[in-house]
Amino acid sequence: MEKSFFEKPRNIKCIRITLYSICFLLFLADGKIHHHADFPWENWFGFFSIFGFVGCVGLVLGAKYILRPLLKREENYYE
């Protein structure tokens, strides 16, 4: 059986490089965009990129270490 597009290592590497490049270019473009900031820290270079990354990592870690132990059940819980 042939691997799908997203299972081939060459395609995975290409997708990863493309996504990293887009994220880096958007981070650099933040210096050229004029923000109508409500708070002074919103004018810091790369604030929204860093804020989004930290928020995403926080959600994943919170789900893994806080929510999973609260919601996890035994293997035969429904039997």
C-alpha cells in the first residue's frame, strides 16, 4: 500500500520548512505593520507572534498536565 501525501518523509520536511518560513516572514513583517495599540506592550516588536506561541504552548501543557488527570478514566470504566 502506498503512503499518502502526508506520510512521505520528503513531503513532511517540505511542509515543515514552508510553515517555519511563513511564520518567520510574518514575524519579520510585524515591524512594518502599524498597530493601533491600546496598551504600550502591543507596540513591542513581535508581541503578537510571541503571545500566540506562548498561549498555544500554555494550552497544550494545561491540557496535558491539568485536564488529562482530571478527565482520564480507567481502561474498563464503561464496562
